[in-house]
Amino acid sequence: MEEILKVESIAQYNALKEIKTRHPLITSFDSGTAKPLSSGKFSFEFYAIFLKGVNCGELKYGRNTYDYEEGTMVFMGPGQVVGIKSAKDYNPKGFALLFHPDFIKGTPLASKIHTYSFFSYDLNEALHLSEKERQIITELFLKIDYELDQNIDKHSKTIITSNIELLLNYCERFYDRQFITRENLNQGIVSKFEGLLNDYFQSENPQKYGLPSVGYFADHLKLSANYFGDLVKKETGKSAIDHIHLKLIDVAKDRIFDTDSSISQIAYELGFKYPQHFNRMFKKNTGYTPNEYRNLN
């Protein structure tokens, strides 16, 4: 098994890239001026944002190899593993911003960083920018880089974290635009999701494996769980887990009509370990307990 190099500090990363450490918890640089990372697997203990200005070779991330192109943004969260396959002496231009979770502690960004789900997307779910969008992002990279060149004062952290938050908010907007422009593709994914839901509950899988997770369907559709969840929410207005629960209740209603099966038996067949959990979910969604619903109909 290939060894994973754990990069725990910004200074350690900067040493690998042969760039100056201007701040112990954050770094920003133009990839064209830094040493390429050698091929291998890395685990970074910080947030990383990359904006690529030209085609720059292959990265392997999760299940996929991704050859990302000009105007592409890639995001990685702490602890994620990335495999790099780079050509020697090939230094593509582009911007990089990496910051340790400790850098944003005590700031408004710290309380909402978890809401930017694209930090957990796969590389093949990268953000592709238009020329105007790329200009906006580039300006924010340059502002952050400018601040890192100044003497640190009481305003530095606030200004830098505010610009990081603004950058992430723009990326959230641009991802929304990307979901819309890929509407036809997204509708196909939602249709496949609905088909997988039907297949799951028509099989013996619920009894064998229990209730399905969002990750189960994302994996079958070759998407990361976060990207899949965001796509379904933006396309349908309901979360992926809501769709799972709605299908579950729909199937449960049909089976409750079968008076030869007890409510407990139906609960087990649907994947619940405990019938009371099924009773609670059914009442929450319908306003009736399974027995009350059976008597009504």
C-alpha cells in the first residue's frame, strides 16, 4: 500500500513547495512560482483552495482521477487524502490558498465553515468558472495575498478571514449557477436516484442492511455524498434524506394495508431495528401511528 505523507502544518507544506512562510497558520501563493509536489499521496490538516489558470495534469481524489482545466476551482477540507501525479519541471500558473482551522477560531467564519459543503466534494465535482467569475475570485486571492505581505496588526485576522468568507460565499453562488447550467444532467441523476430508491425497497436489502443512507445512493451514482445531497436539494427543493423518508412512508402505507402482517413485522421488513422508531417516523410524517392509519383505511 502506498504510504500517505501527513502534512500537519502550513510551514511543513511551504517547505515542500519551497515558498516563504509569512504566517504560521495561512499561506497564499501563485503555483507558477512554487515547486511542484512530488507524485504520491498526501493528507493535509488544513483547508485548501486552488484556482488553476491552465491545464495542470492529473490528481487522484477518492475514487476518481481528474484532469482539471483552466478556470477550475478545487476545495479540500482537513484530513482528506489526495493523490498527486505530476510531471517533473511542470509548474502551472494558478492561485492557492491554504489555512489551518486554528486561523479562523474565534471569527464568524469558524461558526459557518461547515456549511460550505464543497470542501467535501470529489475533484470531478470541481467548480468551473466563467471569465468574469474568475476575475472576481482572482481579486480576492490577491487581496488576501496583499494582507499577508503586511506587518501583522490587530486588523489583519479580521480582514483576511472576511475576504476568505467573501470568497467562499462567491463560490457558493457560482456552484448554484453550475447546478442550474447542468440542469439536464442533474435531472437524469435525480431520476436514477428515484429508480434506485424503488429498487432498494422492492428488494430484501432493507432486511439485510437496514435503512439506506444518502451515501449509499451517492456511491451508486459515483458522486460524493455532499455533492449529491446539494444537487438533489437544489433540483427538487427537498433534501436527499427527505426523499428517502418519503419513499419509506409511501411503501409503508401500502404494506400497512396487509392485515396479515403486524406493524412490528412491517417495521423490520422496512429496515428498522426497533418498531418504535418506525412508529415515531410514521406519525411524524402522516400525523397517525401505523395502527391508527390501518384503522382509518
